[in-house]
Amino acid sequence: MFSALIAAISPGPATITIAATAMSQGRMQGLTFATGVFCGSIFWSLFSALSLGTLLAGMPEFLDILRYF
């Protein structure tokens, strides 16, 4: 969980996109976008921690199901 927090707040393309969204569309849209990036980071960190990355690599259909869920 700590590593997901560090990854979510580290500078990178997501940080730049969050800042650009907040500056162009307002604080609420920026916070909404940041929440989505944070949830995505937590989601993938949990998958990695639970070794479900192997499942996703072996079953691309499962990734498609998750993508549209």
C-alpha cells in the first residue's frame, strides 16, 4: 500500500496530466482525474502484489473483461 502511495505521488506523465486538467478545467475535474489515477495505481499494485500479473499475461481475455468492467 505504501509503494502505491509513493508511485501515485511521484512526478511523471500522470502528474503533468493532472496539473493540466486542473488548470484548464478547474479544481474539481483535476481532483476527479487524480482520484482515478490513484485508484488505478492501487488496483495495479494490488494485482502485482497478489501475483495476478501472471494471470493477466497468460490470459489476455481476462484483461479485456477487467478493462470493460
